[in-house]
Amino acid sequence: MPKVTAEQDGAAVATVRAAKPQVTLDRLRMGGPDIQGTVGNAVIRLSEVDVEAAQPGAPFVATGTVVAQRLDLRVPDPVEPIGIVADTLDADLIGTRFAFPSGRVLIEGGVALDSKALVVSIYRVPQGGAPAPPPIRIFAARFAGQVPRLVVDDSRATGTKVKVATPLLTLDRFRMEAPVRPEQTVQVAAPALTLRRVDVDVIDADILEVSGRGDVAAPDMTVAMASKSNFGTAPQGQIGELDLNLQRFSYREVGENKGFGMQGRIGVNALQAELPAAQGRVATDRVTLSGLKLDVADLDFVKGSERPTWRADVALALKALTASTARPMPISGSVADISLSRLAASSDRRFALDSLTVGRFDAALSPPPRPAGSASPEPAPAAAAGDGAGSWPPADLPTVRIGRIALVDGGQITLRDPGVSPPVTARLAVDLLLLENVDTTDPQARSELRLQARLDDSAISVRGWAEAFQPKPSLSLQAGIDALRLPTLSPYFGPAMGLHIFRGNPTAGATATVTAGQLEGELRARLTDVRLADRADGTGMQFSPTDRRAAQHDDPPARRQRRFHRRPAAGQRRHPVTRLQLCRCDLGIAAEGGAGAGQLTCSLRLLRLGAGHRRGNRTRGHHRDGSVIAL
């Protein structure tokens, strides 16, 4: 039986209490300004309900259950109406308070939900006669969880405010479709999605604000980009064991400005992504990583009518990364044990890196075939100096701070180039790479560099320091290369000179010191066991002796001059074919102080030069030997 009580002076004027009421509804149709649509049938069983009849909107507090079937509802909104479709909805009300004053809906309390075959659609009302964009759709075979704290304040005059706090929500066979461009939609799917410790505030009025915190976990997730115009060429991705801890997140829309921010951790056990090959390509771009841990201390992005602004402060640990691409050339590589202690960057050209270490890397690349007769691009003209040339620091100098970048276990890059003649296979092995203390804001910062590498069997070393960010930089550098194999470089430099380099091993060492803009240095180079010959394909320049008859009337040094000229076209007179063998060449250059101060020493030993005319596979002509030529 209902119980009615009345009170005065500060208390409710009238209270109506009913015990265990039950209401059954069939084919319910709603058409009000706050909610519209239909419900196939609903059964409402309340264990207790209190009605505050004297308050505006007649609020009531209910405890009990609501079971509804075949829901097709729509929440009207002038900008983003929402559609809700479900086969069944079970809701347990836990002292939930409802009020419906004029033009307003108020809900506060706790609720437990269990819905099956749920579809939520968020529509965008077209503006300015533009076509309506596709809606955002969220699908779940089952959506269940407890919401002990729920506050909804929906007012046609002031907008909507929602507060939600829940310890656990689960979505089975979750799927989301969200448009990113007029003809592209991102699709996210997971067999199970779990939300824990979620606390979210939403304000949807003149501005849209979403903020809160929470954890998201999924044992397996797929991400795909669906495109109408390029069907079958959209990116695809697979994520294994996603663990997202959002200590803080926010989204804001004000007019044309949209902003996003977050703080938290992202963990991914495995990720595979690929971009299927477009027309004319057979290879697929792929990326695979494992053991990703990303700590986001701060992330903020704002996009509007002006240039986007952003800032980020992150740390990263990655166990392994492999990637392959065919653009702009076939490249594949792998990296292991990446550790980035802190990276801070912003859109106002500020960058700071505390430490980056890489365990090991391997890479391989293969340049595409070169078109026949392709010419090297002309060098770009030097930019004219502006009015501010010579001032320090330059106005466009970014703020960059790097504490340490190190390669711990070495790595290698393999080059396979079948498009040159002869084909080239070379390997650059990096044994040590260390860069420390780079700071563009501190003129006294001394940056240090160490590099130890091997090009095939040739050792390369670089070591030095620089105080680079001051009006007159200072540096000290030592570099060396040991027994570099010239035939590896012949296919790239030989055509321009018209030469084949069959043998040759240069060894060089250099030291340089710059103090207050003054250069002092020394270069020592030795070239041994060199054998050259002009190219049989007739490309580039030919190396041949100066005409003997002209040389007979010159001074003795002229007898050793050589000149370069183009091979004649078909039908023109043949020039001599040249072969050169050099046992050893020593070169020394020393520079001190300003320009023009220094010395040059050079010696040639066991120089053998042969020239003649080519006929078929034979060459006939003369040879000239020289023991030592010194300059």
C-alpha cells in the first residue's frame, strides 16, 4: 500500500512511497523532445520507490530492475544526435534518482547494465548544405558492468553534463567505425574490451569537453582503414595484448579548434601493420614490433584555423622492431632493445633527448634500376645571404638538447645494387656509435662523437668534439679509413670518368682542429695497388696520354701530364685506349692558420701506363714505366 507523509519547514512537503510496484509495457513509442523511438516491451519491477511529489519535475528514487527488449531509440541534438539500438537491456537501479522538470532530465545514482546486440550511432548534422558525413558507430555483442556513480543533467537550454564512474565495464566482440575523411573510415575490432577504474566527465554545450581517467585492456585487436576509392590498398594492423593506462585524458572542441591531451602508459606485447601494395607495386610495406612500453608524461595537441600546436614528453622501451618497405626503394631492417629515457618536443621547435640507446640494428637496401642515360641533377644554387647573416644565434635556430645517443651491440647496413655495372654488394658494419651533450642553447656545450665502423673489410674511425653553437665554432677531429676497396665505388664514380677501377686500396688519416675560426690540420693518404682502364661501354670521360708529339717540345713535367676527353661518336676517329697501373701513391696535406697557409707533398711509385687502339678483344700500343715521381 502507498504511504504518504507531509512535512513543513525545510522538508519535503509531500512524499509518496510505494512498495514493490510492477509495470509492464508493450510496444512503447516515445516522441518527446528528450528521447524518441520505440521499445518492443519492457517490464519494470521496483523493490522500492519514493516520489517527491511537491518538487519540480516530481523526482523519484527507485531501486529495482528494468528489462527491455527490441530498443530503437534516438536522443535528439541539433549537432550530434545519438541513436541506440539493442536486442535486450537489463538495468538494476540502486537508489537512482530521476527528475523531469520542464526542458530538463536529471538522473543521479547507481546502475548496473547488461545489454546484448548493442549499437550506438553518433551522427553529425550537415552544415552549410554539405552532405551528411558517415556516423560513428560502436557495436558490442554484450555490454555489461556496474556504474555506482552516474550523473546526467540534460537541459535544452544549457546543454548536457554527464559524470560516470565505474570499476569495471566489459564489451564482447567490440567493433567501432569512425570516419576520418569523406571516403575513409577507420575500423577497430576486439574480441573483448575491458575498461577498469573509469572516471569520465562530459560537457556538451557551446563547447564539448571530455576528461577523465581509466584503464583499457584488450587481448587482441585489429585496426583497418577502409577506403572507397582505393579498396584493398588501405593500411591494416594487428595488436596483441593492449594495455592502456590513462592517468589523465581530455578532448575539447571550441568552434574550429579541437584539442587532445593525455598522460599515462601504453603497453603493447606485439604489433603487426601492413600497407598493401598499390597498383604497379608488388611489395607490401610491413612493420612488426614487440615489447612496447610508452610512458607519456605529457601530450597535448590543438588544431584549428591556424597552424597546429603540440607538445610531447615521452619515454619508450622497445624489445624488437622489424620493418620493410618498397618506397622509395626496397628497404628492410630490424632493431633490438631500444631505450629512450626521455624525449621532449614541441611545435615551437624545441627538442630535448636525455638518452637513446639501441642494442643492435640490421638493415638492407636495394636501389631501383637507373634509367639509361639518366643525368645527375644539377647542384642547387646557393641561397643568398639575408640581412641577418652573421648574427648569432640565428633567428631560425631550433632549441635542441641531446644528452646521449649510443649503439650498444653494433649493427650493419647491407647494400645490394644490381642496377649498376658490375653489380654491387657492400656491407657497412657499425661497431660503436656514441653522441653526447648537444645543446643549441649553450655556446660552451662540448659535443662528443665516436664512431667505429667497417665498410666490408675496411676499418673506419671518427673521434672528436665540437663546440658548434657559437659565432666562431671550435672543434677537434680525428678520422681514418684503412684499405678501402675502390672497386666497390667504381660503378658509381667510374662512369663519370670513363674508367673501370679494377683494384686499389686507399688508406687515409686526418686530424683537424678549429680554434676561434682558425683551422689547423693534416691529411695523410696512401693509395696502393691501383689498376684502372677506360670503360668499354664508351660512357663518361676517357683517360689517355697527352699527344706525344706535342709533349716532346714541353718541359719535362709536361711529359707526365694526362688529360680527359669524351669518347668520339660513331664514325669519328678513335682515341687511344688507356690502362694505368699504380703500385703506390703517398699524399700529405698540412694546413695551418688562415687560407693559403699550408703545404702539399705527393709521391708516386711504380707507375705503369699503357695506351693503344682497341680492335675486337685485343689492344695494341705502347707502355711507359716510371719508378718515382715526386712533387
